[in-house]
Amino acid sequence: MTRHHTRLTTTWLTSLAEELPEHRTATRPARWDFVARDLPPILERLATSWDHLVDFIPGRPEYREFDGTSDLGLTYRIECMAGRDGIVEPVGVEIDEAPPWMGEEPSVDV
């Protein structure tokens, strides 16, 4: 199995900032919740699965994407590219929904 090096880009962090708020809300986790909890396994997936990901732009294998569900319950699509140096970089993210537990009052049995 080939393992690729990965690195974050300013473009990806900007894309994440457009998708998630700086602070948690009743319906959305904060972007740093996503970075702390979900980003490490995403980068691991990029490092180990790059060769098997779907081309983002047909005929341009240096651009690939994948979908997933985060530990926070978010669904996401990550757009990535391989740099000239071969390092894989996430360059965009789309997040589709909030986790089902956000905004709910906990139930308490008495």
C-alpha cells in the first residue's frame, strides 16, 4: 500500500470557515470541533487511499474527491489535489448537514 504525505492549505481552511461557524451554535458544531475530531482521520484516509479516490475533474487524476460522514455526524465532500511534489492537499470542503443531536434537549427520565 502506498502512503502519501498530506498537508493542509489556506484554501482548505478558508473553505472550512465558509462551511462551519467559529463558535458552536444550536445546529452546527464549530469549525475547530471538526478540525480536532474529524480532520485527523480524513488526512489518514487521504494518505492511504489517494490512489483509489474518484477523479474530481474527469481526465485530471491529480484532482480527486471523496465523501464521508464525520464523528460529529456531519456529511462532507473533500476536494483534493496532488501537488507537483506529490504531496496530497485537501483544497475544498462542502458540509451538508448538522449532526442530529445538535439543538436537541437531552431527555431525562425521573
